Amino acid sequence: MFLQLRDLSQHLVPVVGVLAFIVAVTSVILIWQARRQAVYEGKIKAELVSRVASEQTLRAFQTTELALQRLGYLLEHGPPLPENDEGFAREMQAAIRDLPHIRAIHVVAPDGFIIHATTFPHSTRIRVSDRDYFVAQLKSTPEGRGTGVYIGQPIRSRGWEGWFIPVSRRINRRDTGFSGVIVAAIEPKYFEDLFRDLNLESGDALALFNTDGNLIARFPKSPGLIGRSWSQLRLPSGGNQLSPTHAGLRLGQSLENKPVVISYRRLATYPVIAAVLLGQRELLAHWRQVALEWGVSSVALIVLMLAFAVVLQRRRQERQTAEARALAIQRFETVGHMTSGIAHDFNNVLAVVAASLRLLRNGKPPDQVLPAAEQALERGQRLTSQLLGFARRHSLEIKPHDIDQLVVALQPMLKQAAGPKCTVSYRLNSSGTRCHADQAQFDAAMLNLVVNAAQAMDRGSIEIITEPVMLDRRSKTALKPGRYVSVKVKDDGCGIPADALGRVFEAFYTTKKESGTGLGLAQVYTFMHYVHGDVRIESQVGVGTTVELLFPCA
């Protein structure tokens, strides 16, 4: 798992770069889709508002037409009425009582003068023969345009202040033919108030146009725009040739030349178009806020990802530098350990030589003194040869050996290493069993163990035991199950405290204070693991210590 994480960290920067690119592209796509969704919702809103506005406007014109039809019927089928007849005036007042959008109704005689008006006496004897609604009705025939309702251009009233939209109907008596025009004056303010109730956003507008593109009414109120032609809006033209409820939706420019979503709808049977103009800026205001938050979040995420990659890359470089430094330090420590170990081994050899020299100096030395000194010198030479081989990167000379024979050959040196106050005894029971080992390292390990045992007691006995053993899975060792040879070095010295027993194989750790180097057991531990064996230790304070070496059989 650790190696997989290290491999992943090596490719982290390109991986994070790809992820950052994916995040950026995904954010752009999502923001663009959100914009399309906002425009789509704006179009739906425009269609709904235009439908509502057209229906409410249609009812206003329908009720106006019904009022004109009723009053026109009285004028066409009743007896001729005198000018400003009071009875007919009451009928006109009753007709508009419940129609707040109608400002006034007046009747124009064939000569162009107003003869009946709900605004009497302010509108008496006013000539309107030049008005487009009168001219249009005058020129029409009973079978033509004059039989219906004519909606004219917004005009200023000559009887009161303000604009009004003329909705007229021709009067035809059977006995006289053309008998004048009846006109309802609708105030644009009514539509402004009507459209205000639709709760449009700032920047939105709702307007009425005739089929020639002329503005009839608008909210918000803009008196200077009433009556002007707005052909740039590209609203459908064609007058009464347009099909009833003709509708459309598109993007365009508002009356103030701002980008808008335009939804328009033709009023059924009337040459009037209700148009809703929703400002794109206001329509996309929420989307811009969301896009800004989304964009900032995406950029922050990308920056964090890149920063994370940079930090990890820097940490990886620092780790590599630290590993290289630790490896160099470890090499130096290894050299130090090896140097200290060599010094320790030579110290053991020199101890045997020094003991032999002391015996020679005292005179009458035992017969074994000179052979032991010679063997110590031979082992020193062998150690020097192996050190040179190690310097030339030659491996240790590990080959099958008879452990009992190695111990027997080492007995004189072990006796000298133990000193005159300690006795060394042997129980060798593994004769004929060969194990993998290096003779020089084996000799050094045995010398280390015997010297340690001798130093742990003033007087006592050291016993060296060899025997074959069979290890299985239940054995308390990390070795593989199989055949091994056990070499035990037992002493009856002072023993090792329990709190120090777990550290005796650590390099430079010693229980002998200034007299110890802390390298003897560390060398033994390293040697045993090099030959795929193991070393175990048991000790009890005041009883003694047993060190066991386990060599795998060849």
C-alpha cells in the first residue's frame, strides 16, 4: 500500500492538472446550461404574462364594444334625438358606470360635430371630422369596415386634458344611411394600472400596439412614446388579415434599445397586439449571481487542488532529500558499527594473546598456551582477510559446517576468553549435523558470548550445549518450520534485568556502563539473521543467562 501511495504521489501533479481541467470544463458547461435554463424560464414567464395581459385587455375591448353596440342600437332604431338629449345622456352614463376603462362616450353627427357626450357641457359643438376614426367610419360602407369596431391611434382630447384611445362604431339608420359615429374614449392609464398589477420586474415592460406597429399604451408610463411607430420590434403587421390569437416569442430590443425577451399575442377579432418585453439583464440577474458564486467556487477549488499538488510535490522532494540524507547517515552509521565491531573482535583476539603473554611471563606456561595464541592470531588474520573482502564487496564465506567441530576447534580460545576464574564445560550433541555458517563470524559470536558471560560473574561456570531441534508453527520464533541446530551458552552470573532484556540486541546498548561497547550481542544478532537463523535470550536476575543460537540445517 505504501509503495502504491508513493507511485501515486509521483504522478500526482499531472493527475491534479487533469482534474482541474475537468472541473473548469464542467463548470463552464454547467454555467452555460444554467444560462440557457434561465432564458428558457424567462420565455415561459413572458408567454404567461402576455397571455394574461392579452386576456385582460381583450375583456376591456369586448365590454367597450358591447356598450357601443347597445347605444348604437338605440340611435339606429329609435326616434331621432335632439342634441344633448337628457334621456340618452342617462343611457350613456349607465353604459360606462361599471366600465372604469372608458373615460367618456360621445356621438358625432354626420357633419363632424359632437352632439351627445357624457362630458356635456364641456364637449359640446366640438368638430372632430378630421379624426382618423371619423374619417375611417365615414369612408366605410355598411357592409365593410364600418360594421365593426375601429380602434384608432391614441390622440389628445379636445374636451379635456390627456390622451385617449378611440374605439368607434358607425351609426347606420335605415331611413338616412350614415348617421354619425359613436366613440368610446379609453384612457391609456387604465392599461398602465392593469399592467402594474402583474408585478413586473424592474427593466420589464408591457405594451399595446396596433397591427401597424404604433404604440397604444405602455407600462411603465412613457407619454412621449405613445402614438409612435416601433417597426424595429418586428411585430407582425397586416391589420385584420392577422389570424385571431396570433402569437410569437423571440429575442429583440426594447423601446429603450436594451436586449429583451419579447412575447406578443394578437387580441382575438381586434387589430391590437399585447407585447411583453422582459429585460435580459434583469432576467439573468439571478443567473449571474449563481454563475459568479459557481465560478469563484470552481476557481477556488482549482487553486486549492493545484496548491495541494504543489505542496505534495514539495513534500515528495523533501522526503526524497530526507531519504537520501538518511541513507547517507545510515551508511556512515554502518561504517561506524562495522569499525566498532571489528575493534571489538580484535579486542577479543588481543585478550587471548594478552592472557597467553601473561602466562609466559610468569613462567612454566601450560602446553595449551602457545597453540591458543597461535589460533587467536590466525582468527585475527582471517578477520582481516574477510574485512578486505567486504571492502571489495565480496560476500561472507557461508557454507555447511559441523557445528560441534567448530566448537571443538574453538575450545582453547574460549577457555582463554573465559579467564582463570570461570570454567567452561561442553555438551555437544549435534555431531554429524551440518549447518550454514561463516566460520570467522561463528568464532566471533562464540567469543562475544563467552566474554559477556565471564564479565557477568566473578567466579562461576559457563556451559556450551549443542543439539538438533525441530521447529514447527507452534514454536515461539519467526523462523520457518524445519530442522535446526541449537547452540546455547549458559552462565550462572548476575543475570539481566527484565526492563533491559528487550534492548540487549540494540547497537551501542550495554548494561556494563563504561566497560561495555554495546556491540557484542548486536554483532551476534546481525550474523544470525544473515545466515537466516535466529538468536534468543533468557535471563533471570541472580540465577543466570542463556543465549541460544539457531542455525538452519544444510
